[in-house]
Amino acid sequence: MPVQFILCLNKQGIVRLLRWFEKLDTSQYATHQEYIRQVFKVISQRDHRRQSNFIEFSKHTKLVYKGYAGLYFVMGVDKQDEELIYLSQIHLFVEVLDSFFGNVCELDILFNFYKTYLVMDEMFIAGEIQTTSKKELLERIGQLDRLN
Amino acid sequence: MALGQNQQNNMKGLQLFIADLRANQKTKEHARRIQTELQNIRTQFTQKSGLNGYQRKKYVAKMAYIYITTNAGMVPELLFGLDQCFQLLKSSNFSEKWIGYMTLELLFNHAVVRNSVLEKTISCLKLDLSSGDANAVSLALNFVGIVGNRDEIFADNLSETIFGILRSPVSSAILKRKACLAFLTLIRYKPQILTNLEDNKRTLWIERITTLLGDENDHGLLLSLLPLLEFIAREIDVNPCLRLIPQLAEILHECLSKKQNSANDADYQFSGVSNPWIVGNCVSLLQVLVSDNGENLIGSNIDQQTLGKLRVCVSHAVSFALASDANPVTKNAQYSVMFTMLGFACKLDPTNEAISNSVTGLCELMTSNDLNTRYSTFDLLIKICKVNGTTAIKTIQNEHLTRLVDMLKRESDVTLLRKIIDLLVILTDVSNFKFVVQELLSALEAHKSMDFALREDLSFQIERLIELHADDLNWFVLSSLRLLSSNTSIKNDHVWKRICQIVVNNEPLHKLACEHLIDYLHAPNVAESLVKAGVFLLAEYASLVNDKVSAGDLFNLFTEKYFQVSNLTKAMILTGMLKLYHVEPQLSSVVVKFFQLELNSFDVILQTRSYEYLKIIQYSKMNDMTFIDKLLPGMPPFASSKDTDIMSKLPKTQELLSLEQPFTSGNTVDSNNKPASLPTPPRSRKNNKLYHSQQLTPGWESGFKRMLIHTQGVFYQDTLVSVLFRVETKEEQPSTSKITFTYVNKSDWEITGLSCEIIPLRADNNPPYVLQVLQSPDSKLAPSNGRTSYTFEITTRFPFPQEHASLLSSQFKCGGQYCSHRLKIGYTILSTLSPRISEIKLAQFVQRWKSIGDSLGKAGEHVDVVECQHTNLQKLMKTMSKVGFDVVQQSSIPNIAFAGGILHTKSDGNYGCLLKLRLLDSDDKVQITCKTTSSGDLSRFVINCIKKVVEE
């Protein structure tokens, strides 16, 4: 099943990246803003050393998340899905960003948010991963980034 | 310098704005700065002189940033900029177009945006999708892949175009995979794109997609293609995908058997281990293709080799994960592969031993130090228990139940706790329910800090277990009471009502329940639902516990609780007090006093009730004490348990509750129990639409005819490939034949993605013949004369007409060209003729002919005339002999050939068959008469086959 959304939040709960691959189910949270607030609340309350990286979030969704320095990367996935793969997926995304920006930090993503979306779109559409080859991705993104 | 630090496309104004906002996050200044900027952008956009591309891009990017940094909170304020967004989409400059698309993708989350620009968006997308600039096409495909599922307008307008990009041989790999996913987005939203196509067209479209799997050299495409195939197999039609199983097995095998860290094939690798995404996507497609219990693996379409390969994959995956101790990232990927494969393994080899082995192996991981591993272990165990039922459950019960219970006590992570509880509930059956329920109750009491939702859930689970195994009524009541007392927040009224019903209906329980209730009610903080049950039952049966507690004491107890509970319960207490008065009339003064006090209640119901009860007491005291006896005759037994049937209240989405019963259940289980939420079996597995929707390749008749007559030869050929056939009929069981098709590559290019499938008339519902694949062909054929074979066995169960013979469907790619063939296989009822044993004499023939005529009359006979020029008796006799008939060697009758033989079927037995072929001198015609020992259509079937054999 595809990823429902990808979120990147800092430790204050401010969004740095967001991508929804499907219509928001408004039965529980009326707006994206509320939804995000709740995601942040749930994640920030967790004890990251003594708890797993998975949370059952709503009827249809569980969260797979990982904290990197000042940022949380979160994916919303289907209840039936196997979580570990999404953890690898988040890690791959961060690795690609890291190679692309060179030791990526929150500021890179903040100031170059549009470039970060460029990376994201070459990796994930339709909630599926397109390629896992870092080399190929970096070549492609580098090339697009240089286009005027 | 890292790639991303390239300054070329930076927008200075944007950077300043971002820095500004960041400097005063979470202050009022922040909001003000945004407002000023919005004002500025608005002014810029309305400038008469217009903006240049760079400025427009910069301002739109600022809007996108405002959207993001306000956590998607400011949509209405940004609507004014949509027009400028579209200006950017129309730009021929990539970075401008890109910023336009990116911003629109974000804003498209919101209906207010979508509704105002849908049409406009579609026309932009159409332009870009047909553009010559690959980067523009890719941006448009991304857009569809991200938001194409928000409205059907995308599917209606763009699916043809996107499918065109997907199938075009000139599209680049990147475009193809984006097209794959964009197309997937569209059909997920609107499967009718495919289901509403005409049968032929749909078959063709799906075929085009399935052949893409042949492009094994581009693994990027593989990753995108697999989810698309999975969706088609699951939601549209599984049949055309079944043939992919051998190829998928090969991919998995490649991926898992590659030596670790061999740098050659980076795509199959991730952090030096097998690529978990390829494995994950392959397996989830296989999960759809392989039916539950793997019966269609063993049944027909899969050869032992493929099955063996898949099993090897499982053991590789497990050994990798358990052997190395790598860094966490690698480990995570390895475990992911292992869990995926183990989840599949139980379908692959559903023997009890195999299941219990994998379960035992998994249980070892329950104690892993890594939380995520532990979590996934529980998750997989739950899945296995659901799919494989008893065996898995028994294994865990026997070996690990106590360990699980132990973990239940210690686990502090709520997510994990939930999984443990789910697993325990699945493991509960008649043999251990008392133990498990006690443990779960203790957990409920012990984990006071457990979050609310989980407590609620856990109570619900316990309640269900108690209900399910409530053969022992004493136990039922005591456990339910304990459940009620331990959960102060339980909202569901069901439990206490159920207790009341059970107790009322079972006299022996009256006293027992009351005694326990008194103990519970004396505790300081009593759950309200317990008060309800207590008040109801104690008031009803107060006389039974008189030796322990007097009615007066009960009255005091009720009074005390009265001020701690909600109005609904208060009303119940008032009734309870009236009943107490009925039991013990001496209480009248206190009861009356209490009711009088409550006349002043704020709640109108309580007020009314008090007033009424007061009047009842007064009336009965003054007139007739039997009045109250008549009013309160004692609780009659409840008629049916329907109203409070637990199953009717199940929240439908509870994962666990949708579990099909693997355990024996008490008589309280209702048939409302929803079926398991396991993957639904594909709808179309069981029809023969597939057979009838096949368009045969022109020229198929010659191969079909050759196969009718000969046991080996050329089945089909064209400039690229030739297909040879060989039929071996089993001597000991002539109803079964082994058929081999050998593909020979005649071209100078490699053939890739070869996949073959035999399409029978139908595979179930009493099929006339059944198939078993013995060997699948390789998917690649070397240039000039590379060859591979496809072997299967076919068994005739009962006679069938030659029109219904099975089809060979094959597809492959060669030199960039896509080819597919549909050929009818010349395996008919005639193929079951048993090999000649002895010669037949004319006299014998005549005698048999007569005896069939005597017993069946005209029923076993059929006559037809077939045109065939340039034939003579010798030729006819020779042909019939090749087909497998015994031919009477005679020269006394110059214009008739006599032939006979035995036809074999597995289910209907054997039939004798006699033929007369008379040459009509008039105009090169042959009259065929056939008699068989079957009164059915067999003679007609035989004659129709013979017609195919002899006609020119």
C-alpha cells in the first residue's frame, strides 16, 4: 500500500515539508493543520529511547517516524503495512538529502525547501518509491537543479 | 561542494524572507511579517508593467513557503496568487515551471483551490504531457502522480495519454516509471478506466503492462511497475498476471541470492543487503497472485522449480538477517526482508511443520533488544495466526504463552503493549481462556498509566473473551465484575447489562453475585457501571443477602453512592430504594425522607420519579400494602439476549475483532461476526472470461491441425520465433499427455520477458480437462537459435468439443518489438486414443458396429460430410492411422475406410469409437459416420475433430 503522507517537522512542531498523497480524511480532523498538530503532539510525547518508531495513529493510519537532529521525518502508512520498510525509506530519503546538500541540516531544508521537494518528487510519487539508487537520483537531481 | 549548494537558482528575496521569519518564530512579529509580505506580493502581482519570469517565480515560491511554515494553515489568504502559478506552468523555463507545479501540488490539498482551477490545470497538463521536452513531461507526470487522485477529471482526461507514454518504446526509463505511477494513481482512484474498456482492449492494455516486467534491466522501472501490477491483479483481473509468477520468483531469487556487497548490481542492493523494496513489492504482488494456502501454486500453474526457488529465497532471507550483526540501518533492512519473506512463507509451504518452524523462529525475536524488531515480530505473528490458524496458535500457546504474559507485565511502550494484547487475544481458546483473562485483568489493573484508548480497547477485548468462553457462569460473573471494577472509565454499558441479564436468568448466581457486589461497592472509588449493576441486583435480591447486610445498610450504601454518580444512575438508585422499601417496609421513613429531598432536584426526571415513588409509598401505606407487591413482582427472566448482543456493537474496524474464529467458541457468539480482513480474493479468479476474450493469432489453424495428426512438429513460426511441439501420451493412463513447447529464437536479437501461459476453458467448476505445469520457460532467449521449453501435463476428465481446446498464450519482446501469440493447442479428445495393440479385422469391425447400433440405436451415431479435394483411400487410411486409430486393412470395399479405437477420460471412463469414412465420387467429398459407446455428444466431437484433420 502506498504512503499516505510524508511530513517533516522540527522540534517546535513547525512544518518543514509536507506532502499528501491522498485526500485528507476529514472525519477525524477537519484540516491539515489540525491533523499535523495531532501528529506532532503524539510524536513529541514519545520517549524515543524506550519506545518503538511506530504509532497507531487513527483508524486507517499508523505513523512511522524517525528523529534526525532537530527534525522528525514522519510517514503515514496503512494499518496493514509492514513498518520496517518505511523506516528504511525515511532513512534513504535523508541519506539522499545528505549527499545532495552535504551534511544536511534543518537550515538546508528550510532555505532550499523547493530543492528538497525536487528530491522528494524524484523519489516518491503516488505514495510509492520510484528508485532506490542513490547514484542515479543524485545525477538526475543535480541535472534538474542546474536547469534554468 | 555538494550538489544542493549550487547557487544558480537561488532567489535572494526568498532567502531573506525565510531568514526574517525564522528569526522571529512564534511571535506576533511572525504573523505580521507574513501579512506585510502577502500585501507586497499582491501589489507586485497587480503591477501594470507586469512581472518577469524570475520575479514571478520568486513571489510564488514565497507563497509556497508561507503555506508550509504556517503548517498548511493559510490557504484562503493565498488564493489570489493562483493565476500567477498558472503563468509559471506555461513558462518554457524549467525552474519557473517547476516552482509553479510545486506550489500547485501543495495547494491542491485543499478543495477550495481544486474547485477553482481544475479545468485550467487539465489543459496545462495536456500541453506538458505532449511536450517534446522530457523534463516538462516529467513534471506533469509528477503532478498527476501526486494529486491525480483528488478528482476524476484527471482519470477521464489523461489516462490514455499517460498510458501512451508508459507503453511507448521511445519513452525514457525515467518517464516510463513516472508514467507507471501516474497511471497507478489514476486507476486507484477510478478503476473503471480499465474495467470499462471493451474486453479485447482491456486484455491488450494489461498485456502491455505485464510485458514491461520483461525489462529486467531497468530496476527503477521494476519498483514502480510492481505496485501497478499488484493493483491490477487485486482489483481488476488476476488472471493475466498469474503468468508472472515464475518471473517474479526469478527476480526475488536474483535479489536475495546475490552475494552481499557485490558492487555489480547496486540496484538489487541497499546498504549492502538485498534491496528491501524490490523484495517487498515482489512479495506483495505474489501475495495477491498466490491464493490462500498456496493451492494454486501446487495446483496448476507453477512448476516445482519455481516453487523451489521461492523456498530458497525464504531461507536466504532468514539466514542473512539472523547471521550478521550489522549497523542498525542494515539490520533494519535485513529484518524488513526477513519479515516480508516469512509472511509469505506460510503460503508457500502451508504444512504444519513449516509453519510451526517459522513461528518458533519468530518467537525467538520477541525478546530482541530492538523495539522495532520486537514490534514487527508481534505484528507478523498476529498475521500468521490469522492466516494459518490452529497450527501457529498451538505452537505459540505451547511454548511461549507464559513468556508473552511476562512481557505483558513489563512492557512500557503502548504500541507494543497493544500488539502483545492483540496476540494474546488471538491465542486464547477454551484451553487457556481463564488464565489469559486473569492476566489481562491484572494488566488492566496494574498499568494504571496506560493511555485511555488502550484501556478502553483492552476492556473491550477482555469483555469479548469473557463473553466468548462463558460456559462457566460463576466464572463469567466474577470476571465481569472484576473487569467492571478495574476500569473506571469504561463507557460501554454493555458489560453491566449483560451481567444483570445473566444473573437474573440463573437463580444460583443471585446470591453469589450480590455478595461480591457488596464487597466491590464498599471500595472508595467505584466505577459507575459497577454501581449500576450493584444497585440493580442488590435491590432485586436484597432478601438473599440479609444475613450479611441488612436492607438498611444497603440503603445507606445507596445513599452514599447517590452523590457520586450521574443522573442516569441516580434514577436507578431511586428505583432501587423503592425496592428496598418493598423488601423492608420499616425503611419507609428514611426512604420517604430521601424522596422528599429529591423533589427539589434540578433534574426533572429525578424530580418526577421521586414524586411518583413518594405517591406509591403513601398510597400503599394508606390503602393497600399488596399494591406495591403487584407493582414490583420480582424480575422475570430476560427473554432473549438480542438487545445486548455484544457482536452487534462491535466497532467494525477493530483489527482483532474482524478475525475469523480460529478458536472454538462459546454459544454466545453470533453469526454477525465479520469475516477476516485478510486480502480479499481477487474477484475474477473464477470465470472463463479470460478464455473467451482471447483473440487467436491469424494462421493458428495450421499448427492446430498438425498437432491433431502428429505427435511432434512445428506448432507456430514467424520471422522471430518458432515454436515446436511434442506430445507424449502416457501409456498407463492415456487420458493424460505430457506436452512440450520449445521456443526457438530465430532472430538476431535477444528475446526478453518471455512468459507463457496455458489458458484452459475453465480451471474450476468441473472443468473438462485440467493442467499441471511441469516446467516454465526461461524469460530470456539468446539470439539465433537460443531455445527454452515449456512443459505441462494435461488430463482429459470428460469429452469436450475441439472448439474448447486450451490456448497457449505467450508474449515477449524482441529487438524493441513487442510480440504476443494466442494459439489453440491441438489437444482434443482424439489425443486420448490408446496406442495400437493389435490389428483390427473387417469382420470384427462389422460386429462391433452392429453391437453399438443394437444397444444405443441412433443415439451413439453422428454423420457429417466434409469437403476435401485430392484425396484417396490410401491417404485417408494413412492419416487416420497417424491420428492414432486402428485402421482396418482391407481392399474388398474400395471407397470406404474403417477405423476404430478407445477414447480415454479420467472421470467418465473409456469409450469405444468406430468410424466409416466413405469417399463420395461425386465431388471430392468424404462422408464420415461415427459410432461411439456414449449416447452423448461424443460422436459429434469426434467427427468435428476428424473434419479438422482431413479438410484442406
